[in-house]
Amino acid sequence: MKKVLIMAGFALLLMASCKKKEEPVPQPVPPPVEDPAPPPAPEPQVKKTTAVTTTTEEEKDGTSVSIGSDGISVKNKKGENKNNITISKKKTEVEIKKE
């Protein structure tokens, strides 16, 4: 009888060890956010200054025409070449500079 009980215990032990273990299913990971909100823009830093600066206005290339009650002025600039023509009741002036 002892042999039958030992064999039965051994059989139960083998059955328990060969049992397929079920592993817990991990929780699904949520997908990453594809379009996150952009970081807030930094505040602009403004410095108050009271210094007065003088700038010399560089003439742009091209032609400008101004017509007024006292006459017409045509200015043309291409690179270093300048043509200025002023016609009015009081004066007529033509200036051509090629540098």
C-alpha cells in the first residue's frame, strides 16, 4: 500500500510540474501622443533705452518718381550709377553720377 501511495504522490507531483503556467497578460501600453502641445513661447525681453541714434539711409536700387505742385523729380539708381532729374518752375537740374 505504501508503494501505491508513493506512486500516486509521485504522479501528482509530475502532473503539477508539467502543468502549463498561465502568465498574467500585461496591460496594453497607450500609444504615444503624436502631436503634443508646443512649449509656451518665451516672454520677449524689452530694454528701454533713451539713446538717440542717427542712421544714414542708403538708397535702394530702382527708380522713384515724385510729382508735386512745384514740379517733377525722377531718381534712378542701378548699382553705383545714379541719375537725378528735377524739373520745377523755379529750377531745372540734371545730375548724373557714375562711380
